[in-house]
Amino acid sequence: MPKFRHNNPQVENAIKIVRVIQIAMLLSVLLIVVAGEFVGSIPKFSNPTLFYALSLATITIVGVILVVRRTLVLQSAASLAARPDDVATLNRWRAGYVMTYALSEAIAIFGLLLRVIGFSLSQVASFYVAGFILLLFFGPRRPVRTAA
């Protein structure tokens, strides 16, 4: 099936804005890692229960990200492909990406929190990596309309 692209300036501008937000948040994850190593940790303050609770919260956040993507981003993208001048749908599409990025960033912040309270870098690296990969993986995609 051939695909048709819309060259709507509003959509193109929104894609650029979302891409800038994505890059800024990717860089902030790197800064979070550096901050965690710079600040260090409080010895013997680590609590395994908190680690498991934040691990469970991380799994829940990944589920929420998938729901946000399906309900806001993908549905809005399908609507934008048909009606690229719909400003409300474009705003919903953009908000879906921002919420996805904020939730991904929260996972990296969990890693920072755990690092500061006493866990080692190797123990919290999965939080940093998960936040970074989610931010990287869910880059903005241009809404396209497929021919029927």
C-alpha cells in the first residue's frame, strides 16, 4: 500500500518540538547518572524493600507508557493522518509524547534516588538504562495515511 505524507507546517513544527524534548530528556538522563556518581551514596542506608518497590513501580510505569502510547499517541496519529489540520488532535499527540518522556525520565530518577540512598551503580544501572532506552525507542513518528 502506498503511503501519503502530509507536509502540514503545524505537524512538522510539532515533530521538531517533540524531537527537541526527546533529546533534552535523553541528555538529562546522562546528567542524572553523572549527578548520582558525583553526589555518591549514603553508606548502609540502602533498603532492599525500597529497591523492590521502585522496581515494581518501574514495571507499572512501562505498562502506563504503553497505554498512553495506544490511547493518545497512536490514536491521535491515525486521526492526524486523515485530518492534519486538527489542532486539538495535534495537541493530544504531542501531549502523549511528553507524557511518555516524563514517565521514562521518572524511571531514571528512581535510579538516582536508589543510588543516593546507598545502592551501587551496578544495582541501579538498569533504571538508568531503562529510562534512556524508553526515551530513545519512542521517538516521534510522522503521522502517515495509508491508501485503502
